[in-house]
Amino acid sequence: MRDKRSQRTEEQIQQHNADARVSMQQLREEQSEDTRAERNEVIRLEQRQSRRFTYSSMSLILNIMLIQKW
């Protein structure tokens, strides 16, 4: 009787450990997805700012060139 109880307890511990490993893996995957999404958003914002800066710079250069011609 005692062996059956200890065996059942051991099986429960192993199942609990397996469940915990699965939960931890799912958490890591969710964190990876969140991190990836944040990084992609930062890249998009940086690209948008870069395009704005390029446009502003080109506009300024063209204005200077036009003023110099006058």
C-alpha cells in the first residue's frame, strides 16, 4: 500500500514538473513575441523619423539652392 502511495506521489510530482516546464516554455515564447513586436515597432518608428529627417533635409537644401540662385 505504501509503495502505491509513494509511486502515485512520484507520478504526481513528475506530472507537476512536466506541467511547469510547459508553462515556462509558453511564457518564454510569449515574452519572445512581445519583445519581437516591441523591437519591430521601434524599427518602424526609427524608419519613419529617418524618412522625415531626410525629407526635411532635402527640402532645406533645395530652399538654400533656390535662395542662392536669386
